[in-house]
Amino acid sequence: METLVAQSAKVEEIRLNIPKSYRRFPDYDGSLPDVPKGIRIVRPEEDWGPATKVLATAFDLRGEDCQIAFCDDDNLYPSHWAQKMLDAKAERPDDAIGFIAEDIAVLTKEPVVPTHFPRAVTARKDLTYRWERLKQQIKARQLRAIRGKPPRIYVSKAGYRDTLYGFGGALVQPDYFDNRSYEIPPVVWAVDDIWLSGCLARQGIGIWAVAGEKIPALSPAHYHDGLAFDEIEGANRKQANLACIRYMQDTYGIWKPAEAQ
């Protein structure tokens, strides 16, 4: 949160959405954390899972001409994070903007016919990165500790992708999420990136991946009861993501395998 307060962009408000009750934590007593000055805690009635971080705000600001930058709560964001997305949005006003974005085929292992062009290009892991990664792995073993990977640029050439990821951050508009965006099925509610991306895709909204930005550093919170490591309603993260993809394919006819087009 301190990295969000320190953004160089002119930000009207920073919200931390904390539902009044959690599906993931049924014993939550409603207590609130201490937050830095400049953070406003908002208490939505509904818990839409991790997607609450943007869905609650989008619902509240429906009809307003504004931008919503959203992100995960276990990363550290550079001071130019919001401004760089705003600059990209000014050039591509009809698209959602993201730093870390991927194609559905990465998860399904099946090619999907793209709907927007040009496509983004993923940066290669060069020798410098591989050397830094090797040193980090050796140090982690020596200290018997989990450490985040060295920072690296993720997208080398800007373009469209199928999915955006909250850990890199994204920029959207409130009206990108209609009523159906809040009707999240069982199991699927536990994963937000694929669900939110599908909500955009079924409305024809492109996801533009900005080039040249490094993957944000992890905060210690990433390893403390992290959602990515949980099994919810009998499904781990990979299984829930695949369930979400199948739901979007079957219900809205998006992300169909290439041979089915």
C-alpha cells in the first residue's frame, strides 16, 4: 500500500476493498488493518472472491467517466506504475491495459484463434537473467528460504493478449463489467484473473499488454497464506483457472480451441 501512495500519477483515490464477510475466511471477525495515510478502506456487502478488488469499485462507480487501476496486495509497485498505464490508455482508449498478460493457450496447451491484433511478444530470459536466477536459487537453498525471482521485463513488444494478471496490475473502466460479471460460478470465484479477462473478452474489449515493464517484486505477504497456494471448493488454482476457461468457452463461446473455430 505504501508503494501505491507513492505513485507519481495524480490519483484521485486509493481504495482497499475489504468485504464485511469472507467466503474464504468464514471466521473473519470484521476487524480492519492499519493502513497508510491516503488509503480508504471500503466495506462491500458482497465477497466476489479476489475479483472484489476491482468489481466492488467498478460497481460503485458505474456510469462515471473514470479509470480504475487495480492490483494484487502482495506486490511492490514502482512509482511510475499507474502513470505508465494511463499513458497507454490515452493511446488506446477502448482497451484494457495490463503489464503482465498471457494467452489462454499457456494454460490450456491448445491454440486459440486470436481476436485482436497485433499480438504482444514475451521477452526472452537472457543470459543475464538466467545467471541472476541461478545465484538466487543457490542463495535460497543456503538460507533455506523462499525468495522471489529476479526482476525481469515480461513483454518485449506491446500488443494484445487474452488475459491480464492482477499481480502486474491493470487499468479498466467501470462499465467494462456488466451485471453478468458479478454472477461468478462455484469454484471459479476463487480465481480472478481469468474471470475478469473473460468478462472483457465476451464484450469484445481488448487487453493491451504494455512493453518494457518488469515483473513487480513480491512482498513478504505473498508467502503468508497466499491465495495462489490454496485449494478452495476442492480445486487448486490451476484447476479453478481451467474450470473458468471451460465455463467461458461453453457459456459465451469465447476462447474456443483453434480447431473448433
